[in-house]
Amino acid sequence: MASSLELMSSREHQCIVMKGSLKLMIELREKLQEWLTKQPHLPHDMEESRLEYFIVSSKHSLELAKQRIDMYYTTKKLVPEILTNRDPFAKQLKKISQFMQFVCVPELTPEKLRVVITRYTSTDVGSYKLSDLLKYILMIIDVGMSTDRSLGNIYICDLSKMRLGHLTQLTPSLLKTTEIISTKVYGVSIKGIHIINAPSFVDRIVTLAKTTLKPKMAARVSVHPSGLESLYKVVPKSYLPVDYGGDQPSIDELDEKQHNKLEECRDWFMKEDLKTIKEDLRPGPAVNHDDLFGLYGSFRKLQVD
């Protein structure tokens, strides 16, 4: 856990980069808290550090921060399979690392970016559900909201154990849900996606996938086909785990610490599960599943009261 002094320094750096100030952050946080207490359909007791996360992820736009907080609670009701029942001790979550690891490198780059690494740990395509993995990843993000003061993420995807069968779970439903939650709730800032140790078929898939992305985002996706030298030019070794010749702790060590941290936060997750939106009290029209996710956003047929 970062110290109070480290968090203060990081907050100040964030504000400067975003052309603001710590004073402005505090003013916006107080306004956001006041707004939240006046919303009859939303829970009112969000921690100050989490309010600040929404301000930062919205680039100091108070209106966008309000929208994302609303969506934070709205999506919990609309996609409970992923955003509720988040017990770190649940069997399906404790065994996540048996098929994939998702870890955050503790040291930020000089640009205050977080290096995030994902890698398959099993070639068994039937041993897991991607929806469980998404739940696990969002739990990590939720815990980090209170302490992480990075300005964006650099993703490194190790696909050495990926097989074509893994792609069968990438349904339009799951992709749409991931997109909506990432953008409309968490405001994830992706500064780069670097694919390493990939099977030959991945090149064709990435080329096709880039055609669906905005040019700015497509330009941030890179495949490193021959070793890691080209990766080192973008992400210096000092910010990579020892698994990739770097100075940071191993992926297994980071994965274990991450599991332990989630388990320490179990009571918080259980309390958060009790915080629900009350659509019948929402000012204006209710938000339903089809409005937000469209045709492909349902994992199952939902019953609408």
C-alpha cells in the first residue's frame, strides 16, 4: 500500500499533467460528493479517494465524472454476473491464475504510466470462463481506484500459451460488455497494447481487429514477433518483471500478492455488493439493459420487472 506522502505527490503530479491543481481536485471532489448526496437513486457513501479517481479518469470534467459514477452503479444491476457476488474466496476466482494471470507492475514509468501484464498459463481452452476473468480484472481495478495514481496503462499480452480455441469465448456479448464497462464506467486510459510470444495466427487477427478501432487506438497496438528487443525500446527493462529480463518482481510473485490483496478486501467487496441502484427513484427515464448494451450485450435473457 502506498504511503500518504506518496499518494499526495502522485495526486499533485496528476493535477499538473491535466492542467489543474490539487486545490481544483478538492473543489471538484466536494462538488461531486454534494451532487451524489442529492441523487435519490444512488448510494451516497463513496470514499473520497474513489471520487477522486472518477475526477481524474474524466480529466477533471465534473459532468463526465457524474455520468461514470451513475454508470458504476447502473451496470452492477444490469450485469450482475460480472459486477456482483465478488467474493475473492470464491472457487472460480481463486483458480483464475490456473489459466491466466493479470498483474500490475508496482513501479510507475517516468511518465507515471502503469505496466499491466496478462499471460495465459494454460493451453486448456475449456478450463475457464472469460466472464470470470473479466470479473477478477475489474475487482483489481476497483481495489486500485483508492490508491493508484497512474495516468494510464501500458498492456503487455503474453500469448505463448494461447490457442485458437481460446477465441471461441470472445463473443460479441462479452466484447460489448467489456467495452461499455471500460469506457463508460472506469474510463480506462490505454497508452499501448504490446503483444509478445504470439502464435502465427495472432498477426492476422490483430490486423483484422485494428480495422474496427479508431486510428489513434489502432496505432497503439503492436505485435512483437521476434523476441523482446523491440519491446524494450518502448518499455525499458527496469519496468518489466524478471520473467522478461527486467528488474521488477516475477509475475508469479505479483500474482500472489494481488490475490492476497483482494482477499484482504473481502469485507469491502461484500459491503459494496449491498450498495444497489434504485431505478424507480431515478430522476428521468430508467436505464435498461438494451439501452446501454444493445442487441449483443446480454449473457442471458434478462427478466425485466
